[in-house]
Amino acid sequence: QLKNALISSLRDNKKTKQVIQLNGKSSLVFANLAALTLASCGGGGGGGSAAPTPIPQAPSFSSQSFSFTEDTPGTFSISPPTDPQGDALTITVESIPAGVNLTTSDGTAFTAGMTLTTSQLSDIAFSTDANLTSVSALVLKASDGSNTTTANISFNITAVNDLPVNDVNPLTFVEDTAGNFDLSISDPDGDILTITVEAIPSGGIITTASGITVDVGTVLETADLTGLTFTPNPNVNSDQDTIGNLVLTVEETTATDSLTISIVVNAVNDPPRIGTIEAVSVLETVAADATILTLTGTDVDGDTLAYSLTGDDADLFTVDS
């Protein structure tokens, strides 16, 4: 009864410090005192409440950043997520940045919605489309089944100076026919270009739309690249002759590059030529099989020639060739 009374008194009293005083010859052994102390705190003596249920905590998955150089492939490794309760985690690819190619070390290409193992977060191959310097983040999610954490994997791409490019190469023409063409020379970085003619084709002449003949040393403005004309030399074609190239020196803000533009002249079949003579006098008593005329034919294409006769009296003569 004494023990129960003391327990009730201790529990009902809201003071932070209480004193137990024994009157007379009453005794309270130490073990009973310890039991009272525990009981008043909710422990021992069969009293108190059950241990609280742990509150689930979300996985830990840090956002990370990696640096690369423009147009240069590389690899990177993502620090894997962890779970405070040690629960198994599912890692999912939420989205992939446009223009970026990502491949795991086992050769699996990243796709939105795919799941990744922890080992697949190491040595990921990274590459981009040409001249790409700004991309969005790779978004990954880690889930323990109850809670989900998102990590943004960002990429910093250091730009490099890109050389100018010519979108038209080679230029193709037809033998003995002048042809118009445009040059599309641009700089991926948007730099201002200075274009100087370094070499011209030997197999023809190039003129601008304004009629200026392009020669070595000519400086071309951007407007001069439209409406150019190439006139091949007579009977010149790429099958038999060296046409040559148009070579331009393109200077930009920090670099100079040489662009070689090939020129191709497709051959056409030229008719053969044969010598002419106005008239030949033949005696009525000329001997049979006598040679009365020699003509030589030529063909600019080098083809083998065959000869024949036409006309009212063609059957009176034969061609010995």
C-alpha cells in the first residue's frame, strides 16, 4: 500500500523535484526506492507506454555538377543515394537533357523512365551534339517505396573556338557551260569573318555577281559569296584535266583557317572534227583504187573515230581507214 501511494503521489505531482520523507520507524529498502523512481518516470514496475514507432525518412540523394569541354567526350560518376533506415532504393531516370548522349559502363544507353543500379552510376560516358555548350540537367529520383528524393545532375560545358565551315563542297559544273553557285561560309561561334582568296582553279574563271574576276588576293565580302559564276575553259573536264580548287583563307576573331573547295567539271561528248576542202578535181581516166583525197579527223575527247561517206556519189568511192 505504501508503494502504491508513493507512486500515485509522484505521478500526480507536477513538481520537477520531490522529497520522500519517512516518519517514525518505517523503512524503505533501496530496491523499493529505485522501483518507485522508475515507476514515476514511466518505467519499471510494469508502468509506462510502448516505444514510439520510427517515422520513415526520405532517402538522401545529392544534386551534383560535372564539367566538360565542348565537343570532347568524357566520363563521370554520380555519388549514389543512401537511406537513413537502410531500406533498398530504386533509382529512376526522370529526364535526360536534349543533345546529350549518356551510356553506362556496361553499354546501356540512358532513356527516360529506366532504372539504374548503384554500379551503373559509376563511369558514365558523356557526349553531346556538335558545338553544344549549354544543356539542361539530368534528373534522377531515388525511392524507398514510401519517400522519393530528386537529384539534379548538371553539366558545365566549356566552349572552344570552332573553325568556320563551308556547307557547299564540292562544286559541280558541266563542261563548256558556265554555272552559278553560292558559297555558304559560316562560323559556329558567330564571329565576324574576313575571307581572302588564296588560290583559284586553273581550269576556269570565277566572277562575282557584280562582274569582278576573282583572283589570288581578292578579299570577298559576305555579299560576294552569293551569285558567283564559274566558267570552265573550253573542252576542259575533270576526267582528262586538272581543274584545280578554290582555296580561301578565312580569318575570325582568334584564328585563321584555310578552306579548300573542290571544283568538278563533268565531261560531255564533243563531236569530232575533220579537215575540209572545197573541191577535188579527178580525171575521168583515174586508175581504180587511186587515193584522191586524205583528210584527218580529230576528237578532243580522245575517242576512236570511224569514217563513212554520204552523198549521191558516195557509192563510187571507198574509205581506206
